[in-house]
Amino acid sequence: MFKLLRMFIYLVIIAGVVIAFVLWNGGDKIRWFGKKSQEAGKTMKEKSEYIGEKSDRLQEKIEEKTEVIEEKLKTVVEKVEKHGIIKREGEKKE
């Protein structure tokens, strides 16, 4: 417990020294960091929108292809049943 408290105090002292050093040299470094993080945020937003649009298009294509495949499968099954190649087990009529 005391080791944890001592580590916390050391971290507070180190953080204070770093903040004092940054403020002593002026706020240019803080502004630089803010600009860089803002640029990164814009880039992330643009890329996430681009990826979202691509995934929407992909989802639409998958749905279209699924519908086409289901329609083709139904027609094939109907033709096969019509020719008597397979028989589907449905409700048993007695």
C-alpha cells in the first residue's frame, strides 16, 4: 500500500515538473500537439466515412447477389422436381 502511494506521489511530482517545463518554454508545444491531434482527427473522420461508404456498397452488392442466387435456386429446384429427379418431403397427406 505504501509502495503504491509512494509511486503515485512520484508520478505527481514528475508530471508537475513536466508541466512546469512546458509552461516555462511557452505554449507553442501545447499548440503544436493540439494541431497535430486535430489533423489526425480529421484524417480519421475522413477515412472512417470512406470505409463506411465502401462497406455500404459492399452490403448492397451482397444483398443483390443473394437475391439472384435465391431466385436461381428456386427455379432449379422447381425444374428438378418437375422432372421427378428429386422429391421434397413436405407435409404428409394421408
